Amino acid sequence: VALRTSLVLWLPRWLERGLWLLLSDMILLAVGVYFTGGIQSDLYLAFFVPIVACGLAYRVRFTLLVAFAAALLHLVATWHDRFEPHYWEYVATRTFFFTVVGWLVSFIARGEEARRQRESALKQELAVAQERARIASELHDSAGNALVAAIQHAQLCQHLLSKSPEQAREQLNEHIS
């Protein structure tokens, strides 16, 4: 915790605080791997947490960098066991899986971001289509009302022509202007 706090206080301005916290957590994991059995420690599995967290919470481009940092820190934490049998097989396998998981999380995060962008574009298109439908409905209603009024007025004038042609003429002039 003290290491994490001191790192937060001395952060460069150009790098996000969250990534430095992630790096400090990974360093603490490396120390844990070193003290809990080195290459035989199962604590290396915890390195997958920052890889996945970076891919889901931070920028996608840093995920493979975090996977590489996990592999490097794991190598540093287990270096004292390098003469053990199968050491390099363990390191290579774990590095491979750190990289694969980092790539998969990046791929998933990119797909999710693309899905969000498509969803946003579709919502905008839907809003535009709904507004167009509303305007078309209003135009249709107002045009329909105007046609019905014109037909009724014409029928009134037709009826007035037989009884009072002068009144029919006045009605037509009033309606036209």
C-alpha cells in the first residue's frame, strides 16, 4: 500500500493515474510470486486480472502492453529459479497465455466499442426517422383537413348555386382569397 501511495504521488502528468496504479499492483504481484515459490507459485494467475481489467476499463491499445509487462514482471519474479527443470517451458507458456488473453480482451473490447458506436448511430437514425414520421403525419393530417374543408365548401357552393348564385359567388371568392 505504501508503494502504491508513493507511486501515485510521483506520477508523470502524461500518464493516467489508473495505469500507474495498475503497474504498481502488478509489481506487488511480482513480489508476491517471488516470495511464494517463484516459478512454482500459482499466484502468477493473478496477473490475468490486470490484463483483463485494462482491456475492459482502459484504452484498448494498452492491453497488450500490460500483457507484456505481466510477462516481464513474471520473468523478473521467477528469474532466481531459471536453473530449475522446465523453467523456460513454464515461462514461455505463461507468456503465451498472457499475450493471448491480452489479445482476446483487446479484440472483445474493440468489438464492444464498435457495437456501442453502431448502436449510437442506429439510435440517431431512429430519432431522425421518428421525427420524419411525425412531420409526415402532421402534413398528411393538415393536407387531409384542408382537402375535406375544400370539398365541403365546394358542396356548399354547389348547393347555393341553385338557390342564390350571387351568394355562391361570394362564398367562392371568400374561400379562394
